Amino acid sequence: MIVADEAFDYFLAIKRKSKRKPYIRSIYFDKNKIFLHYFWEHLFQKVNWRDRMRRLKCFPAALELIAKTRVAPTSKDNPDKKDEILHRFLGKTKEGDKFMVQIKEFKKNGQKYLISIFPI
């Protein structure tokens, strides 16, 4: 449970900085906002508790990756919805665990949302 508490505390610190939807800014996307609330909705749809904890272990490293990376992600159109682009960044935690971060971008307005973090 410590992993979940640390990740949620990290999220709350970011949430306190904004009045509406919590976000971080990404250098790769020209300091545009990446909104975080979809990630938590996606996370709690997972039935498996262990899967949630595996994903939350990577949360602080994933946010740092999104905010500071200049390396281009693999991007492709969403096969289910043609008006969305999916960006995937590959990262590594301090412990050496590899993970992937998925960001959804709407083509119409350019808004970006953190959708998922998962270990590889």
C-alpha cells in the first residue's frame, strides 16, 4: 500500500497547483499541458490489484519522463478512433525497470491526456 500512497501524494502535490484539471507541462510537446485525470480513471477500471500497484510504481518516473524528455515517442493514429493520436514514450525507473507511457492527443483541439503507464 506504500506504493499507492506515495504515487497519490505525488499526484496531489501536482493537483494542488491547478484550480481545475491537474496537469504537467511537457518539453517535447512545446510545454503544452498533459492532463492527468484520465490516468486515474483508467487505473481504477483495472480489477487486478497487483496490476494497479505495478503501474503506480512507475508513476513518478513516468511524470518526470513526460515533463523532461526530448526524445520523440512512437506515434500512431488510434485504430479505434480516427480523431485521436496515441503517443508512447519508453522510460526506465531508478531501479532499472522499463515502462511505457501512453498519451492520447485529440486532433481537433490538440489536447493531450495521460492514459496509461505500464511496465514492460
